[in-house]
Amino acid sequence: MLAASVETALWETDRQKGQAVLKKAGIDTIPSTEFSDYDAAIRFVKAKMKRYVSKPTGDGTADKALSYVSSGPADMVFMLERWKKLNKLKTPFILQEFIPGVEAGVAGWFGPGGWNEGWEENFEFKKLMNDDLGPATGEQGTVMRYVRNSKLARKVLLPLTDALAEAGYVGDIDVNCIIDEKGQPWPLEFTTRLGWPAFNLQCALHQGDPAQWLMDLTLGRDSRGLLLDKVCVGVVLSIPDYPYSHATRKEVAGIPIYGATRPSLWRHIHPCEMQLAESPIEIEGKLVMLPQPATAGDYVLTMTAIADTVRDAALTVYRRLERLQVPNSPMYRTDVGKKLAKDLPKIQQHGYATGLQYSLTN
């Protein structure tokens, strides 16, 4: 079955469990401490006087609002005090030491036959607004490629082979990391399932039928349909009141997505919360009601583009997004990929993401 087991799901949802799995595999982890009450956490930060990252842990009821990257002990204590007053504590949380560096992820497809050929290297853009401003979202956009050889995979994925085989894992597994200035990768968290919009980009980089590719994986075969050494950029298009999603279905459903049915564009659109709905459209100077692509929620679609460089893929994906018209304040980041112009040289000097180019002139 192509899904996380109870055991491997805990690697992601129970962060302390995930850290223990990494340690057992011989992978260095960031020092972290778990708390179940705010007073103890506040005393801890005041005693250590370090910069920390707060992350929820436990079961699926963990409140994502408890994720916070502090700028120092003062604002970390402020947030802990604030959450205490708001009675936010429903599951345990961890405080993890802040490690400066470049955030990068690596993933692979694992099944009864072991690892499929092709390591996925990815760079996520999680904040709602450009320059990593605004609230954190699941992910606003991603830069991804598949390669035969990956130093990051050798460091943090291959050591997990025995643990994955023992757990009977089948599917895509991702480890998100911080690569520090010395070139040391520090695992942050697992994704032991299909990720979004990651799977949209993976489908774009797959040649052939994705259903057959996934069936082959469950049967222990490698269909080898992954497009290697090409760069894919994916950008999420949403509508208000994303990312909070407090609006009713009536307010976010049925909004037409004009331009989506163009054949040259539709194959690059990955519907997320979409449906067919009757909307007015102009034909030969008259308005008629016809079924066409429309929203079914506020997380609408992911647009993708593939090129040889990050910059070229990003330019193409934004040209495609500009061809869509959504009459309800469509939102998307316009800078996905840009920070890699500075980040790639930092990690490439340590042997990571080799061959990945931001542009042909960088």
C-alpha cells in the first residue's frame, strides 16, 4: 500500500520520535527539548539565553500556529507567554536550537525493491509573501530537480535504508535540512507521505503514467520514468481567505478560472481545489453560461514549468500564471526561486546541489 504506516507516520508527527530515528541511523541532529507546559519552557529559555525554534509535536491535532522561529530569547519568551494566555497548548512542543544556514530538502522513492533511481533535491518557499514575509503556509512554491547522485541523500537518506525496510515503507520520503556554513546538514523534519505542492512538481518531472509509476513502486519495480537534471518550479495560486481558510464554501467555491482551458496551459496546471462550474463567458460577442474550470476552495492550483535553470523555469511559470484570470483577488508569490541566486553558491562550495544553476550567467 502506498501510504505511511502508523510507525513511519510518527516519524513526522512526533518530532522526538523522528529525531530518535535519525540518531539511531547515525545522523547528527539539532539539540532539542520537549515541553508540555509553557512555564517550564519559559524558565528554560531564560536560563539558556539562546535563539530557539518552536515546533508542535505529538499527534495530528498539533496546532501549526505553535511553529515559530525566534530572533532571540526575548521574542521566544514573549510568544510562549502569549500562547499561554491564549490557552494554545493541546499537544507537547519542542524547542530546538536555531542553526543558521541554507534550508534544503532531499527525498527519494522507496519500496520493496529499495530506492528508485533518482534523488529529489528541493527548496521550499513557505511564507505567504515575497521575501519570506507574512504567515507561514504549508508551502507557496518549490524548486525541485531529480539527480542520480546527491551528497545530501548520501548524508541523510541512505542511512535510513534499514529503518525504512524494517518498517515496510512504500512511497516518497523527504528530509528537510539546514546546511550550515561548515557544510554540516542538520535534519529538521520528515515528510513520510506525499507532500503538497511537491507531488504536483514530481508529476511534472515524471515521464509516463504516474499511476503506473506508483504501482511499480509498490511491486518493487523501478519504472525509471523520472526526468533527471531538469529544474521544475511550482507556484501555488490561492484566493482569500487563504491561508486561514475560515470562509464558507459558498464564499470560495464556483469562482471561474478564465484561460485555464487553453491546451498549451492546461497541461501545466495541477488542480488542487477545483471543479467544473457554470460561469459567463464571451463567445462571438455574446455572454453565455458554460461549464468551465472554477474554484472549489481557497487552495486552488499549482502551476509548473521545467527548464535548464532556476531562473528560466521561474520566468516561464510566472508567464503562465499571468494568462489566468480569477475574479476574486488571486494570490501567489512572485519571487519563488530568487533567493537561490545567493544560497546555491554557499552550499555548492561544500558539494551540495552540484550542477544546479540559478541562471546561465550566475
